[in-house]
Amino acid sequence: MAITGTPNNRHRVEWIDFVKGIAITLVVYGHVMQGVFAGRPVTELGFFRASDAFIYSFHMPAFFIVSGLLSRSLWDVSLVKYIGEKARTIAWPYVVWFVLGTFSAVCFSKYYNHASTNPLMALTCLVWNPGSFWFLHAFFLVHVLAALLRKLPLSVLLLISIFGFWISRFCPNEAIHNVLYHFPFMVIGLFGSVHLIKIDSFFRRWGAICFIPLLLIQLAATILISNVSWPVKLWLGVSGTAGIASLASCVFSTILFPIFCRIGYASLGVFLMHPYFQGISRALLHHLPGMHAPILLVLLETLCGIIIPVFIYEKAMKTKWRLFFTFKRAELRKINMQNDAETALKTS
């Protein structure tokens, strides 16, 4: 999450939080849709399949791209310090919530679409089969991979990552597949990190004009084309992220911008906690009369999966409960985030 030190930089950095806010909202929406439409007749699945294909074409790559945009420290600190930083902010919550998720899935398996009933067997998957926590697992390893290869020219690193993206289609292990698939998006973000001011200037000036064309491209490729090739998938991850950044320019003066920036700041908490509140809300709503319409269920479950985790995350980060999300002190985390954002802007 990016926090600037001066009011003049507000738009320049916070649109990245907006991108993350939209992306994590689509994550929750996608998971809710999968739960609501599970087992429904094929005739009801048309919109679900179309929206599922659309959002999955870019909502996870967006996190890797914006992370790359804010990873100028990759070249400014030692390898050990950089990986240690990511271990405290990515690997730590992954391990903590993987353990919590494993035992909660066993205890409340009837509220999960897929859940193991053997906690010891599930815990053995921590390293090689992260399951629903795959994002943090891949996110950490992608950062480690970028750090190990950081001495290479960015152009060479991009070629290597694209080759990895191509061979990811043939990788039998899902964890390795996720790392190879998302690595080029991180590298593309690193390319942008050295031109952050120019990128910001472009979206501030042309974002509103670019949004509709980017949206139409995304819709056409993911809905009208049944079998998208791997180069198109790579392009859609980038164009979809650019589309969200363009949307930020369109709604910058509205109430939507600060709302999604706030969600983006708490995106880690939303990702980790939304399955719980999504499941609880689903169980409660199904016992209420008149709450069986799919659209209403999707809306209410999505709101519960976002609003409650955002509130809990914000409160937790101000107390000792932040250890559920980071192994860093809250004050130090805020200062480092501010310095990373300012450094990225000054070196662009």
C-alpha cells in the first residue's frame, strides 16, 4: 500500500491503492459467485461464466504489477534485507493464516465448497500445495525470484519471465505454475517503477479516454473468444490493470475513489478474512425468507466479505493484533511504505 508524505502526491500514489481495491473486490465477488452458483442449473450459469472469465483475466496479475511498480527498493537494499522484509510482510501472514485456515476448514467444513478433514495432511501442503492461499505463496516466491535475478538487465529479466510464463502451461505442480505465470507481471511492474511519474502523468491526462477502449478489449477477448492463447492472456493481465488505473482517473473526484483506496489499503486483510465472513453471511442469509435470489445473495455476501475485513484489518494494524498480518511494527511499516513511495517517485 502506498502512502505519500505530501498532499501534492496524493493522486500520484493512491491510484495504486485504488487498483488494489478494485482487484480485491473482484476477488471477493468471484469467490462469492462460485459459491452462490455451485450446483445451479446450466441455464443460470451464462452470466457467471462470462463475468468469471472477465475478472480472472486481470484481477490477480494486477497485484503483481502494482507491487512491481512500488519495488524500487529491490535495487536499493541487500538481498537478505529485501527477502527478510517480504518474509515479514508476505510469508508470515501466509503461514499464520494457512494454519488458521486449515483448522477452521476442518472444524467448519460444511461451510466450505472444498475442505480437507485431515489437518495434518492439510498442513503438509504448506510448502508445495498452498490451496486457497496460493496468492501469498506465489507472491512471496515471485519477490524472491525477482531479488535473486535483480542483477540482470530488465530486458533480459523480462524475456526470462515470458519464457517462464509460456512453460507454466506444462507445469504439473500448481504452486510452481502460479509463480511462473505471474512472474512477468511483476517484471512489467518493475519496468514501470523507473517511470512512475510518467505513468501517473499519462493516466491523469488520458485515463478517462482510455478506459472504454480498454474495457471493450477486455470484454471482447475474454467473453467472445472461447480459447484465449497465452500471449493474449499476458496482454490481458496488463491491459486489465491499465483499465483499472484509467477508471481511477474517471472517478477520482467521486466518493468511489477514497472508498476503493481504503479497500486497497486493507487488501491483505480482505484476502485473508473474506472466506470466513462470506461463509458466515451465506449461512445466515439462507435462513432468511426472500434471500434466495442469486443477485441479492452475491451483493450481500460480497459486501460482508469486504466491509467487515476492512474494519478488522484497520483496527488490528493499530494494536498488537497486527501480528496476524505482519511481523513488523506498525510505526516502522508506515514509515517504510512512505519512503518506498517517495523514492519511487523521485527516481522515476
